Amino acid sequence: MEPYKLGEMELRFADLIWEREPVSSGKLVKLCETELSWKKSTTYTMLKRLCSRGIFENQRGTVAALITREDFLAMQGEQFLTETFDGSLPRFLAAFTRRNKLSEKEILEIQRLIDEYKEG
């Protein structure tokens, strides 16, 4: 499995950690029981899976993120662009705008990002 692709339940689990980190593994088990109706073994299996992918770590019963949610989403977006549009942001924007009209606010935000990139 690719490190920056998460299934629906993996992402829900990851969000629980990101929202509360650092969190004890015992508290995480209780939280997953309440929020996701998971058993202890399911929580630890999922935690081990996401730790092995380098997203979280479990040190002495304390779970913390190795990657912030924002960085994870950015890497996920980069992976999507690479796989789907050969890494080309212009090709993605062209495909996106064929079916979706950008608002004036969105256009200004994109222009601001481009201007910032040019300056720095």
C-alpha cells in the first residue's frame, strides 16, 4: 500500500490521533471504542499499520504524529498529481476547470499563490 493513501477508516482513525496528539495508547483504545466501535485489537492493528507507513509513532504507550495532517494532505495531493497528471499542476487545473467554474475568490487566491511563488 502506498504511504500517502488512506482508506476511509484509516483516515478517520488518523484524524482522531491528529486532533488529540500526543495521546496515550490506552486513551486511544477507549476513544476508538466510543467513536468507531472498535475492539482493542482493531485499534492496535490499525495503529501498527499507520506506524509502519511512517505516519505515526508509538513510543512507550504514547502515540504521536510523525507527519502533520496538513503535510500528509499535501503529500497525498502531490502523489495524486504525479499518478494522474504526470505531476503537472497546469494539466490538473485545465481538467478541473473544464467541469468546474472557478469563483473570483478562487482565481484571486490562485493568483496570490503564483505571485508569492515568483517573489520567493
